[in-house]
Amino acid sequence: PVPKRQKDGPRVGSCCRFKFPKVAARECCLHLIGQNSVTWLTPGCSAVLILDRSSYTVVFRIVSARFHSLCCHSTELGLICCPLKACVFSFQEMNGVLKGMLSEWFSSGFLNLERVTWHSPCEVLQKVSESEAVHPVKNWMDMKRRVGPYRRCYFFSHCSTPGEPLVVLHVALTGDISSNIQAIVKESPPSETEEKNRIAAAIFYSISLTQQGLQGVELGTFLIKRVVKELQREFPHLEVFSSLSPIPGFTKWLLGLLSSQTKEHGRNELFTDLECKEISEIIGGPINETLKLRLSSSEWVQSEKLVRALQAPLMRLCAWYLYGEKHRGYALNPVANFHLQNGAVLWRINWMADVSLKGLTSSCSLMANYRYFLEETGPNSTSYLCSKNIKASEQVLSLVAQFQKNSKL
């Protein structure tokens, strides 16, 4: 008999069960029989596999062969080790092996690029709408605008399951690089008929995974490259490609700085003396403590005076957050790291770019443009990955210099 799972996590001799509801093999077991070995049990299979650390690949190939729908259920496999890797070192290695195999199963050669239009199957439109994680779709009219004139929506599907979105990219076709998301997701397109001479830029404003088990697999990078080629085929004159990206984590980082400044009670390194005086007069209290409370909600944007007073310092702080804050030498912000790995340039930081509740609470309304100069993406990517150099525009570098002048951080 297989021992029952322990409440406090997997141990030697314990069993971890994982259910796959849509497959014939309803349940699989990972049975830990030692620090370096695992037993994989499946219903209807009398054989028991005793695996060492170098043999996890065999397990997953057997599983993938048993599951008739590779695409749907391989992504579920990607979630297997997540709750376990912190408990047992063996599962950390297994997680790495599984991630590598998912990268093979979902490499670019197996992926089909499909475009979503208003005439696409209802099931596809529904899945694309539900998977939108960056700028949630409000209703069917909103969805119709996002796949209508001057808009493009593409997704990757696996060759074994055509029509099943894995990762979705939304694009706006505009006359210039957009500085705010309101102009893209809230306003109606200029007309019902596209005029090619009005299209000068392609703006990638949302990219979302539909399968969380595929996190860490470079689908987004492949999708952007394929979409660029598709747009160039449709619009040969198109040369400007850029993202309009959120800055998740900025508000949390900023509130942490305000807290540390409050505890130290020293010279304010986040704001100039003139800014401190102006902001204090507007909020009517100690700048760090009171501002921290204001920025924790979205109400601060209702004061036009406060919005004007915060623009310069928050733009400066955001530039440093994207350019100067690092994790192991690379950009701390995950969105910045993604685009910089692709070879994009940190091109512009935009104020009042996302005034939705989500935009105000996560990034104080700020968004960033990462511009793709197609002939430079290769060298830029290599420089970032190998030397950890961030390519940035004059606007961003100027803001970073202003921050460094006023701060010892």
C-alpha cells in the first residue's frame, strides 16, 4: 500500500497525488522512497519505476505518451512541482527537468501563429477575453474593439491542439508611439475602415499566458518576433515597434522607500527641498508618512495639485527603479527584464499613462515604452544577457542622473 501524504509536505516514504481531470489516467502518484529516488505510479500500470536524479526525463516522457492531449496536460504538468520544490531538494531538480522538457514540447517549431478577429469562433474569443491579465476585458463590445480596425490580436497554439490559445499578444496600430493605455483600450478606433497611411507604429500593449504551467517557457519572445514579421508582411512600410508596458511592483518599492526614510528621520533623499515643501503644503502633514497613506490608495489622483507636484519626483524614482534596481545584475522589474532580454530599449517613461485602479495602485499611473529597433535587438540582447548592460534613451538616462544627484541610494 502507498503511504498517505503528510500534512506538512512530502517526506521520505510519503506519497503526493496529482489529479488530471480531463485524461483517462485520472491520477498519478509520486512516491518518495529515498532522498535520491522517486517512484512514479499510474493506475493500470503494474510496473514501478525507481528513478534517480538523472532519470526524471523518463518519467515525464512516459506521462506525455499516456496523455492523449499533449498541449493541455503538459501545461498542467508544469504545476506539479510548484508546491513541492521548497520541501525536498529532489523536486527542485525534477522541476528543472520538467521546465526543460516543456521548452522542448513548446518550442517555436511546434507553434502555430493564429490571428483573432471578430469572426473567430466564439470559444476562441471567450478564452482570449478570459485570459487577458494586463488590461481586463470589460464586455463583448470592449472585446470587439480590441480585435477590430487598427487593432491586431494574435496567439500561439500547439500543432497538436490548433485553435487553443497558449499565449496571446494584443497590438495597436497607431500613428505614433502611444503614451497612455486609455487611448488604446477605452477610445473607439478612428474609423471602421483602416487607412494604411495612418499606421506608422505597432504598439504591443498586452501579452498574457493562458496556461500558468508554461511560466518560464519563452513563448512571449517567440510570439513578438513572429508578430513583427506578420505585421511587416501586411504593412511593408511599418518600421516603428514598441511596447506600452505596465510597471508592476513600483508602488510597493516606493512605499518601502518611504517607510525606510520615515524611520531614519534624516535628509529626504527621495525629494528635493522645494518638492518637500510643495508636497507637504498640499497633503498637510509629514511628507513620507502622509504620502505613503495617500499612495496606498487611488484617491491621490483626484487632487490636480498633488498630481502636478508628484510628476517630477515619481518619474525620477521610476526611472531609477527600472534602470538601477537589480536582481543578480539584471533588471528587478520582471516586465523590464523580459523586454530587455529581447533586445528592446528602455525608451520612455509615461506619467498618467494608466489611471485605472490597477494602474494607480501598482505603478502610480506610470507605464513604460520599450522600443524595438529591429537591427539592434540582437546586439542589445547579447549585451544585456552577457554584460548586464541596459540600453536606455536620453529621457530615461536624464531622469536617472537627476535621481542620483539627489540620492545616495
